[in-house]
Amino acid sequence: MADSHSGESLLYLTDEQLRQGIEAMYFAYRGFTADPDRILATMAYGRAHHRAIHFIKRAPGTTVTNLLEILGVTKQSLNRVLRTLIEDGLVESRVGSADRRERNLFLTEAGEALENRLSDAQRTRMRAAYRDAGPEAVSGFRRVLEAMMDGEMRRRYESLREKG
């Protein structure tokens, strides 16, 4: 007999239950991004700047090409974001040691400070939600998010997780 948490019972989700899950994700995302958005707005930055800063922090020295693949944005869009971050002294671009055509990206001290402010706001929100939901829900939530990722995105995500 399948309980309410078994995989078998999940095969019979109604369209209404799926719609509620989709809507919950939209509203949760708004909450998750609200605090960083307020910080970024005071600096005339947007979410693209936040994502770039986040992934440069997670992989110091990452290349522009790698960042393009992770973010899934156009080269023109990323260049615009990086130009602003570099001009404002938040990101440093260094010539690659192995390939001089590559540009390796690093956060400056000011970039690190901004990334910490943005991440602290999100960690506070996630910590409270995780604490409220409990460990089984947290584990299940991560499994759901991972299952929704496309194969290549999942590989990139796992690669970042391995780096710590």
C-alpha cells in the first residue's frame, strides 16, 4: 500500500495540484529575490548582475565562456553586465595563464562584500524556510529542484556542489 509520500501516489497528481506547485514556485521566487533586488536597486543593478556575482564567487577564476554557459545569456548581455561590474570595481578580469585569449573573473574585495550582503539576505530567508519545513522536506525540495533541471544544467550544478 502506498502512503502519501511514496513515488506511486505522486504519479496521480491532479492538474490543480501541479498548478498550485507552479504558482508556489513563482511566489517563492519573488520572495527569494526580493531582498537582493532591494539591495541591487540602490546600485542600479539587476538580477543579471547578482547571478554573475554569485557564480564568480562560487568559482573564482571562472572564464567568461563558462559564465555564459552557466547563465544561459547572450554574450552581448553578459558583456554589458561584466563591463559595469568591472568599471564599478566589483569584478576583476585577468588574462588567462594557459590561454591569453581567455579572461578569468574574480571578485574584488568590494565585490565580495556585495556578494555577502546579497547571499546573507537569501540565506536568512532559506534558513527560516528550511527550519520551518524540517529536514525531510528540505531533502525532498532539493530532489524536486534537481529533477527539474535539464541534463546539462544538472551536470553544472553537480560540478559546483563538488567544489564545495
